[in-house]
Amino acid sequence: MLCVTRRENFMVDTNVRSVKRTDTGATILTKATAKMSSLCNHCAMIDHCEHRAQISSAAHAGKLTVSVTNCAEYRYPIHFVDTKGTNAHSFNTVRLGEAWSKRLNVGDTVGLLNHEKRLITTAQVRLIEVVSLDTVGLLPYASQNHMLIDEDIDADQAADKLLKILRNSYGKLVFERNRTATIIGF
């Protein structure tokens, strides 16, 4: 007899504002959102987690609703609209504001997601730096940004080009409301 297990493909919810890290290192949903969702829905490993498969199987068999609100193995998802350069040995990504600097620590493993919000790989965070959102702040990091890493341009040109990429990616209004950016290096 042949037994075939169907793997579900879940799209990761990349809105992680309600996801918090505790002092013990576990990751939780805030009380306000814990009843609305499962932490699994916000985890980069949703489709690659053995615990999730066991929970789903038990929930299906017992016709239960299971909401995971605490997990020690949670992986923050980092979404890339364009995965260009993410296969480089080391690279960085820029996120507007300081929120990501408060979510992540050097040494954390995160999941890198493609434009479809599907896991492409995991990576260890090697650098978290908050910088001013201008040429001076981006200058030391721009040439290693995943979008520019394969381009043969000098650091000044890379910083200017990265500012344009960020303005186009986030939109003029969102871009102009921010004064800082978080560099996440892998």
C-alpha cells in the first residue's frame, strides 16, 4: 500500500508587528492578537516545520482549532520583492525605520522569502545597524546591498542608487516620512 502525504503550501504573513521576543528568547504573539491568529502564520518556516505538521495533523484529526502563541524555534520572515543578489556569500538588505533593529539580534536565523512570500533560504544575521536615511548613512553599506552587489559602481554611486531604489520600493510618501533605516547584513 502506498501512502502519500500532502504538504500544504502556506503563504507567510509578513506583518510581524504583533510578534514579540520574550526575555527568555521565546517568541510570542502579543495578547491583543493571540486570539486572532497563530504565531505559525508569521513564521518563515511555516511550510518547513515538523511541529507545524504535527499540530496540523492533530488539529485535522480532532477537528480542532489550534493557535500557537509561543515558540522557541520561530524564524522572522524577511520578504524580498526582488531576490536579486540574495544568493551572494554575504549581502545586506535595507528596511525603513528602526523596527527591524528591535526585532532581530546578531546571530538570529531568519527566513528569506521571495516575492510570493515563500521561503527561499534561511540566513544568519551578522549585522544590525540603524543609519540615517541619506547618502552618508548608506555609504558604508550600499555596495553590499543585495540589489547592487553585482554592479560595478563606486560607493557614492551605490548610495545614491540605493536611495532611489528605496524611494521607488516604499513610495515617496512612506520614504519621506522616515529619517532612519535599518541595515540587516547576512
